[in-house]
Amino acid sequence: MSNHRTVRCRGPYGGEGAQSVGTDCSDPAVFEVARYDLPSLPVCPIHLGPSLLVASRVLWPPEIRLIGRP
């Protein structure tokens, strides 16, 4: 788990490329949300719920992995 501590939250929208500008927060990611045909979305505890609702291509039922500790 320790190697993921430098990963920053990309929630709640998880935009790719040019769409990712301004969609990240400065907190370290604690969870990864699996998405269809896109890389997993690393999120902090605050953005976990919103990312399940508004991020693109989130699997349903959601697959969430713990990658760090807050």
C-alpha cells in the first residue's frame, strides 16, 4: 500500500486528458474505483461517494479497492 501514497485524488469526475484540468484535489488517494474501458480512478474518502455517482464509466455494482490509509 505504501507505494500508492503519492497518488493524488482525481475525483469526483475523473476526466481524462484535457478534461482532467481542475478535476483533481490535492489529497492523497485512498481508494481506486474500477471503470469500464478506462484506468481505475484514484479517489480520496471525500470524493469516493461523488465519484460513484458522476464519474464516467464506473462499473455497477461498483468495484472499490483500498490502496492507502488516510
